[in-house]
Amino acid sequence: MLEVKGLTGGYDNKAVLDSVSFEVHKGELFGILGPNGSGKTTLLSMLSGVLDYKRGSIRIKGKDLQDYSAKQLARVIAVLPQHSSLAFSYTVKETVSLGRYAHQTGWFHSWSAEDEEIVQRVMKQTGVAEFQDLHFERLSGGERQRVLLAQALAQEPEVLFLDEPTNHLDLSYQKELLDLMRKMAKEQELTVISIFHDLNLAGLYCDRLLLLAKGEIQAIAAPNEVLQQDRIQEVYRTTIEKHPHPALPKPQMFIVPQKHGGDYDPFEINQSHLTVGREMIRLNAPHPLRTMSSGVTGSGMGWHRYFVNRHVHHDYDCDDHLAEMADYLKAHNIDPQETVGMMTAVFLDTAAFKLVKAEGFSVFIIVTAGVGNAIDASLADRHSWSSAPGTINTWIFVNGHLAEEAFIHSIVTATEAKVKALHDLQVLDKVTNTYATGTSTDSILVAATQRGTTLQYGGTITPLGKLISRGVYDCTAEAIRNSRKRNEAL
Amino acid sequence: MPNQSIRTFLTTKWTLAYLLALLFLLFAGTIGISFGSVSVPIPVLLQIIGKEIFHLPISADPDVMLTNIVMNIRLPRVLLAGLVGASLAIAGAAFQGLLRNPLADPYTLGISSGASVGAVVTLFLNISLPFIGLYTLPALSILCSVITIFCVLAFAKKMDRSMKVETIILTGIIFSSFLSAFISLMIALTGEELRQIIGWLMGSVSMRGWNYIGIILPFFIIGTLILIMNTRELNAMTFGEDRAKHLGVDVQRRKLSILIAGSILTGAAVAVSGTIGFVGLVIPHLVRRIWGPDHIHLLPLSLLVGSGFLILADLVARTIIAPSELPIGVITSLIGAPAFALILLKRRRVGRTDA
């Protein structure tokens, strides 16, 4: 659709672009990225025929750009400008109708029924039809942008150029615009070439990306390949982190703010943050902690400040325990969004906790354990499924900086320590009469302050693993003994 | 179908607009011919026009003196005023659209002064180019206006790449002052009778006769035709040159033809009537206020209204301190300069709320 070869040129004899070559295919959503001054806008001006270039060639549909007349070109390409000011106030419809200019020929340029139909269609598509009689200057930035998009679409282009299209748009319109672009690219084979400031939006929506720096192509490939942490850091000269999108196989880049004194001082989570009541065990962290957990609220990976282990009656059976838990937390003035919440039928005064220390870091562990429905995992298929409240809840607070893999190592290590504790206390699975490995609904939380010593691994013989195994083994054993004692006392 | 009714409404809106503008012009023309030191009653006027121009078999025999006044003095004068007003108004509308600038007009851009230089040089040095004879005056005026507008734009671009509205106006004023000084210098050197010269410079359509209509008419037709052919392009240009190009307008060519057509109209108008300021500013502004900025209609409507306006202005100029005559430029400036100030003030205010 579009072939660029050895494109060189710029303004006033100063070459902004230096032999840029690439191809864009029909129906592709193609993103152009680059830091300020990298030549993105210059490139777009050249591609859309507004700016002349010194050397190289641009071919659209196999024909050289310079061989197109202005009208012919406007029937093939359209541009959505970054900003637009108007000297006089036209109505929305008059503005959109100008998009038909290139299609109207002859002396009187009569307005045909087809023109009218197309204008109405694109106004509907972009959601501006309802204010078609309003004046352009009365509209908000986002609405103007959509009117200009309608104008560009009224040209019925095969290639659409966008210059930072999401600049003036709020979140929902950014998504709407880009969704529309994707839809038109896929369904109508519209070729969309867009400059992006936002790397993440570009990564989410584009089929391919071109990364420009100082007028040269740094990379041109699929988003995941272009958006490499090292490359982006180098091109944009800043610190960023790359993570996968939580819901899609797309890369996302995150900027990391510069650290200020005090912001990242290490702190220790210990007994002083813990309150054990009859109804709940609660730990309030002074700052959000990085968490990985299997709780009721706040499960998965996240950042949380509050940790609640709630006592419920052993017949607790709620259809929607998630909503019920959230309501419960709200009723106690705890924001469910910031909370990892768990439940247990165990009496909370049987909880065991312990702070274990090593060189440069420490781990604070809290366990509540009841073994009423202990199960041997190897023979689990003999049990029918039931979602009774978890009976061994393990919390591990690490006062250190954990790598992602260390979270997983820690869970594995903690589980192994728990199994060993159950074994040593000879907890049996009542159905199979073999040693139990846990209960049917155990929950675990690993939370880290992400300050201080960096801990890459958490396997059993690593410094972190050693603390976790020791602590979890001791606490689980103690909690089981406590709860047995309490049951005997009853 | 709702669209059908909207379109019918639009068609009616424009029909009504043209009808009103035409009626205004007709009214201005009629009272322009009728009123004066000797007034010609309208029925008599109709008889004269019918008889002398359309050669209708009218039995009544109007007074010979009145016939003479109408045919040799009033009618050419009104026609000339009408043509000059039309030229200036449509040129102003086109310049405003092209430069995205409601303050642009042949006068504020310095084009009128440029044309004056051409005319003054021709008149006072008594130049007559071979072959074109009578048309030496408008030809040199037009040439000077074309040169002026290109100089103004080139200079404005040098000052400020984005060619902000105020920059262009400022440049126009600089050129205007310079060219006026040049004219004064010439006048001083020729040592002719001052009042007559200044009268001409302030603009007048009196005692010009049919010759002058012959001078302006061909240029008026050419200039107007070129502009009318570019109305849709002017609409696109309102969004900026780059945007117009994206929409498929051959910007360089269209810009050139609009600038030249505007200069032809201005040059020819100045050649026959001297500098008459602000018509090109006030009229398009008024028309835009009433009927909107769509150049397809703005240009023809400005033409009609501008024509009627200048006929009335001329009527006022020659009757208000009768038997003396005011230069017509005084009247237009008296109305135009405050209007200019008002538009500027409004723009400033809009600019501030935007920021």
C-alpha cells in the first residue's frame, strides 16, 4: 500500500530524516513512535504530501506520491491533524462536508445524494451526528477531534494518517477512537498510520510499530519486539519497566519515578502492626506491600495495605462470599480494594506468629490452623468438592525486596514447610486415613515491603527460604497445637 | 425524510438571503439615482430608465434635463459606486478566507495603497502605455497591488512563520504608511492643486462618467469569476493550508489565483475611485454575522451588499453637506474604523477565554 525508500529531508535544508525506508500493508494499523524531535511529525508531513522531501521515494498504491494531483491524493489518503483552529465558525456538518471536496468534480460541484449519505454515515460513526448543526468552535477538544475524524473519513480514504490522535481525548474516547480504527482496518481494509506518544496504546492497538530516533529507524517490527525495555530506555533516555498487559498478550511499559529521600526507606512489618481480635486478625502496613495471595479479596498479584483474616462460623456458606466479604470490610471501614482478606472457621486466639531475622532482612509470619477437614493431596479425588472456609491460613511478610520469582519460590517453600509440620504432628486425612498435606481450602499470602535488601530467590536453602521454612514450620505446628488444645478444652 | 426538509429549509434560507441582498441593492440604486441636488421622482426615473436603456415604447416624455442628469451624471456615478463597492467587498471576503483573518481587507493589507501608488504615478506623470491606452491606469494599479500583496505576505512570513493574524495586519500597516509617504512625496514634487489630489486619494466616484465604468468592468468580471470559482477552496483554506491540502485543494495554485484576483479587483477599484477604506472589512463581516461563513454564499452576498452599501455611502457623501461633497472614503472610514476596532476587541476576548 505504502512504500518508503531512502526518505531524506526536513525543513530549511536541515535534514530531519535520514534514509528512512519501510513498507505498510493494506489494512494494517501501523504505529510511529519516537521521542520528541525524532522526526515523527516530519515523516507524517512527508507521507501526507504536505512537506517536500530531498531524496528517496514514497509510493502509494504503486504510484509515486509526486505523481498524484492534490485531489487524486485526497481520494486515497486522509489526515487527522493533531490540532486545528478555525478562523470562522462553521457548523459541524459544514465542516464534515468539506471532506467531500476531492470527490466533487465539474464546474458546479453539486452536492449529490451520495455525498449526503456518506457525510451522515461518518458523522454517525464518529458520534457527532447529534450535534451536526452546532458550531465547531463551541465544541470541546475531544468533540472537535471527532468532527475532524469525520471530515477525514468523509474523504473515503484508503490510507488514514493520524497525528497523536488521542491527545485531546479522555480515556473512553481514546479507546473508542482506536477501537474504531482497528475495526475499520480489519473490516474495510483501511490502512491506518498513526503517530503515538503513548507507547502502551501503540503496543495495544498496532499491528506493527516503527521506532524513530534522531531521524533514523531504530526498530520496525511487532509491538512486543519493538517495545524492549533496553531499547526504549535508550531511545527515550529514561527508566522504564516492561510488564505484560494483565488481560492481553501485549507489552506495557511503565515509567518509574525518580526516588526521593524517605520515599523508599526500608521499614519492618512486625507484631506492632498486628491486632488479634475475636472477629478478625488484622495487620495494617504503613505503606502498601507487594502481594501475591489466594485470599478472598485482593487475590493474585497486587499492592495492598490491609490484611484481614476473619473468623466465620463453620457453617458459613454464602453464595457470593466475595461480595459478602467486601461488604463486611466496608462495614468495618476497611477499603476492600486495598485489602487482602481471608476467612477461617478457626478461633483466632489460636493464631501463631513469629518474626524471624537474617542478615539484612526479616520475615514476619502469622498462621491460623485448624485441621478439621485435613486432606491428603495425593488422594484428593476421594473427596467430594466443597468450598468450606480455609482452615490453614498462612501469612508471610517479607521485609525486603522480592523478585517476582521469589514470590513463587516462597509459596512453594511455605507449602513444603506446612506439609512437614502436619506430618510431624501426625494430622490424618479422616477419609483415607493417611497423612494429610493440608486442608481443602488453605490460603496463603506472601507480602513484601519491596524496600531494602533485594531477594532474587526463595527456594528452601536460600537465605529467604530458610527463614520462611523455619517460621512457617514453627507457626503452623504451634497453631495446630493451640487449636487442638482449645478444642479439647471445649 | 428529515434530511429533505433540512435541505428545503437551507434552500429557502439562501433564496431568501439573495432576495434580500438584491432588494437592498435595488433600493440603494434607486434612491442613489433619485436623490441629490436635483431630485428625480421615482416614476420619472423609471420612465427614463425604461426609455433610454431598454428602449421601451413609453408614451410619457420625461424632462430633458432630468434625463441628462440621470443618464450622464447619476446613473454612471451609482453604477461606478456599485462596482467599486462590489469589488472591494468580494476581494475583502476572499482575503479574509484565504488568510484566515477577519481583519484582512484590501485597505488593511496595504493593497489599496499599492494600487494608489500605481494610479498616482500614472495620473501625475501622465503615463500612457502603448496599445492599452485608457487601460494604463488600471493596469499599473493592478500591477502595483499584486506586487504589494506579495511583498506584504513575504515580509509577514519572514517575521513569523505561522503568519499570525496580527503580524499580517501589522505588515500591511507598515507597507501602507511607507507607500502613503511615497505618494505624498510625489504630490509634493508635482506641486499640483492639493485639494483635488487629496480628494482623489480619499476616494470619490463623482464626475467619472461612463469611461470609468468601461475601465473597471472587465477587471471586475474577471476578478469576480476567478473568486467565485474558488469558494469551496476558500472554505477548506479556513482550516489552514495544510488541512486544505489534505482535503485535496491544490493550495499553491488556488492561493495564487485568489491573491491575484483580489488584487485585480482592488487595483481596478482604486484606479477609478481612489482609496476607499474598510468596505472590504465591514461588508463580509456583516454578511458573515447574518448568514454564516460559507464562502460559497459569502462571496456573492458580499458582492451584492457591498455594492448597495457604497451606493448609499456615496449618496450620504454628496448630500450631507450639500452643496459641498465629502470624499466617500471619509464615510466608509467613519463606519469602518470603529467596526475594525470592535472586531479586534472581540477577537482578543475570544482569544483570552480560549487560553
